[in-house]
Amino acid sequence: MNLSELIFEHAKRLPPQLQQETLDFISWIERRHGIYVSNPARAAAQRTESFLAKIAGCLGEDFPDDIDDADLGVDVPRESLE
């Protein structure tokens, strides 16, 4: 039995709530170490979340839903480069 199968056997014995917690932990490890995720859309989201977390230091639980017009800058007309 390889390590993946051993982890699977242990996970099968857990109640659903702890299985979800285990999956969340594995996902966190993947994000932390930049491991490729088979779902391209999710992989892109993880790269974005990871980048923003490094820049901001942390992300709130309601990110990006907490962004509104007050958070956005005002567009300023720019002079021509010519």
C-alpha cells in the first residue's frame, strides 16, 4: 500500500465533517507549496489568492466581496505621450 492509499484508508474512517477538514488542510498545503491543481480555474484563483495574501499580509473572509466603489480610485485624464 502506497502513502496515498494509506491516507485514503484513514480518511474513509473519519466522519464527513473531519473529512472536509482534512481536505481543507490538504488544499492549504497545496497552496502553501504552489502545487499544481488539476482544475485550471481553481489553480488561477489559488495563484491570485496567494499573490494577494503575500502582498496584503492576509485576506478577510469576505474578500473580494467587501470591495465597493469607495475603495476604488478616481480616474484622472492623462496627457498624451506625443
